[in-house]
Amino acid sequence: MAEALDQLREQLNGINYELLRLLNERASIVREIGEIKEKQGVPKFDPVRERAMLEELTRVNPGPFKDAEIRHLFKEIFKASLNLQEEDHKQQLLVSRKKQPQSTVINLQGTLIGGDTQVMVAGPCSVESYDQLRTVAAALKQAGIKVMRGGAFKPRTSPYDFQGLGVEGLKMLKEVADEFGLVTISEIVHPDHMELAEQYIDVIQIGARNMQNFELLKAAGEAKIPVLLKRGIAATLEEFVHAAEYIVVKGNSEVMLIERGIRTYEKWTRNTLDISAVPLLKQETHLPVMVDISHSTGRKDILLPCARAALAAGADGIMVEVHPDPQTALSDAAQQLDIPQFEQLWSGILNSGLFHQ
């Protein structure tokens, strides 16, 4: 009996090896099919064909497996095959960590983003006046912060709200940045404004509302300066990553991602800060990842713990809004810090031991 059992087990081993060979042979064919579908731009999952294959397999099933078991086994094979096709496609993305294992490091006039240090980006929501901008710049310079944000073009929910100073705001940013030796970030909302951006600012920001403005993304990809891409208010991480790919595939590899909160049913914060996005984006892409703690929360009282959480999760930097007199701000007055509040936040971040300059 023992000898017969050994013989049967040997037969099973042989069948297992043959199944393994056939499964991998099938996988190779599945990959070829996936490449063809990718070029044709058709969906990889074909439910009609899958159903037809399952019906045919159960029709010719001789047993002893029941039809339900055959369907279950082949569904798992089909699922694994689809995952293989999708994984192959993910590997082709230029922003993918699998495409480029080493992290991208962006050098902004000596300030590195994406390396072993973190960066603080601060400044007003909107550029409102020269004096306002200069007051903030002086405070940032005093605090040792080298990157200033400021909105010149402001896409707003209401067409009656302040839309920004436009080109005049960009000119103010450049004048103040040159005076204080700061790097500037400002949002660009129209493809035709890319040349202006290259003249006046150091980093193009593409805001949450424009994350899937594909013509704007393409234009940013052709620009000669770095891009800070914000996650859309209801965008999945996959959509976010593909938006970055639109920029990189056009030739601009200096792209930074920024999580700024997503829209959920929660009302206690302006948006919901998705902390899990930070390690996931760092794992799946080689791009620097930052967190905007102002837009994600809309609350001054929880900025410090949220900043600490972002840094603990691996963020390469923090963005926060600062205004000399938030009560008079023309946009986002409730969430902007005044200068003493910012200094207190900055001190708390530095004392956390999580921020490395």
C-alpha cells in the first residue's frame, strides 16, 4: 500500500509540474494579449468572453470536479491573468517606482525636495498686494524657510469671488523673491501662461480643480521648470498618478505630488486628509510627495498634529498658508495663519524631531 501511495504521489508531482508549466505558458500568452489591447486602447477585462469561456469549460467538464468548482478555479486563473496585465501596464508608467527605483530629487536653487531632508512651503493663499507679500517673505526668511507659495491665478468655486491678480501677481512674486532670495510656487490655470510662469516663478502649481485638465498637464510637461501637482478633490490615487504621467511623458521629469485632502461626507474638516496616500505614493512612484495641511483640514487648531502625521508617514515636505492679517484675506481667510501662529507651528514641527533640514 505504501508503495502504491508513493507512486500516486509521484504522479501528482508530475501533474503539478505540468500544470505549473501550462499556467506560465498561459500567462505569457495573456501578456501578449494585454500588450495588444494596450496599443488598441481597449479594456483588458472582457466579461462577455470570460462568461463564454466558463460556459464552454463547464459544458465539457468530465468530472469528478463539479461545474461550480471548475468555474471557481478558472475564475481565479482569469483574475490572476488580469492582474498580470494590469501590473505590466503599471510597470510601463514613467513615474512608477518599478520603472525608476531611485527617488527623484528636485533641486530648487539649492533646496532639495525628495531626498533625505524635508521642506516647508509657506505663503499666502492669494497674492493681494506688494506689502502683504513682502511681509510674509520677510517672516519666512527670518525663519530660515526658502520656498514661498502665493496664488496669482485663483480658480474659485464662485465666479464672484476674488480670482487673483494674474500676471501682476506673478510679477510681485518675482520681485519679492529676488529681494529675499526665495523660491516661488504659484498656480497656473491656462496652457498659454506657461511661458509667463517660466519668466516669473520657479515652480508651476497645478491645483486640485485642474488635476485632470489634460491640455494644461501636457503644457506643463513641455515647460522647463518643475511642477507641483495637487490631488483632485475626488481623485483616486491611480487617477492622481496618471495625471503626473501626463506631465512626465511630455518630457518634464521634475514633478512633485501633493496630497491636499479629498472630499468625503465629513464636515468637521474642510476636506479629509488622506495620510495613507503618502506612503502609497512613495511606494508606487519615485516622485517627491508633500502634504498641504491648510487645504486638507481648513482648521488652524489641528495643523501641528496633521503636519507631524504627514512627516511620520514619509512626506517630503509640508505646505501651509500664511497671511499678515488673515481676517482681511481675500480668499481662505479662516484657514490662513497669521505670522505669530505660523512661527508657533514652525517651532512645533522642528521640535517634533520629524523634520530634517
